[in-house]
Amino acid sequence: MSFSMVKMGLDSLDELECDTLVAYHFAEERPLRGLAGFADWRMNGWLSRQVLHGHASGRPRETLLTPGKRQFPIPRLMMVGLGVRSEFTPDVFRAVCLSTLRSLIRLPSSSFALEIPGGDRHHLVPRQAMEMWLTAYHQTVVSLGMEVDVTFVGGPAEIEDWRDPVSRFEKQYGGDLGAF
């Protein structure tokens, strides 16, 4: 198990080394933002077209799994719905985290990158969101004894807020916090 953190951006997206990218989106979010927006840009609007055609409505836990496109550096993309922004609560977040991680285990995925919902786009403080995500990760991945490499993608302030909970988690359960 190893964790690493990278800043959000097209350059870092192009340099990610993982088998699956997880991108979250709200039902009413147009255009797609965050990691979903960057992935959509790299895929020439393919994700936006899936939303427009109703293949990805953004309902909580709704999952669209697609192979990466020619211009996309990652073999698989998983787009996960967060529901309606005004109804996004810690309980919805927990359910989305567990559902996402269970889907990744079933693929199976040995390495994935994702943006943790939190910060200015959501109703969760980044540190709180990371702690909740790590709890879900422990309940699903760690409890099964699986080895999965995770890359967290976020802004500089989010990455700073994530460092402490991730370091504590690694000390408790093992692992290696990669460069960030």
C-alpha cells in the first residue's frame, strides 16, 4: 500500500501512473469540474457527452466505467455521481466512498487516482473528507489485506490538509506515503 499526492492539473493528469482514474461529479454540475473536468478535457468532451445523453446523471453512487481514450493516459476511468450539491451530506459522502472502493476492488484495481470530494466545491472540510475516506478505505481495502496504490489529486491547500490524516493512517496500518 502506498499513498501519493499530486496537484490538480492537466500536466499531473498526463503523468499519473495508475490503472483507474476516479472522477466525481454532481448531478447539476455543468461543465464538469475538478478532476472530472480535466479528464473530460483530455477526452475531448466525451464525459460531457455521456452526461448530456443521460449515461451519467450524477445520482449518488451511480458509476460509469469506461476504458481510457487514445488521448487519455490511464487505461480506465470511473465516473461516480455525488447527487445534488444541496443534498450532499457526510452520510452521502460515506456511502459514495464505500461504493467507489467496493467497485474498485471488484474490477480489480491495483492502483488508482482520485480527487477526494471536499474543499470549496463541496460541503466537507478537506481534512474531514480525507478522514472519512480513509475510514472507508480501511473498511474495504485494508480489512481484506489488499495491496492498492492510491494517488490523491487536489489543490495545494487540500493536499496540505490531507497530510496529517494520511500520515497517521500509514503509521497505524503500514504503507508508504510517496512524494508530494
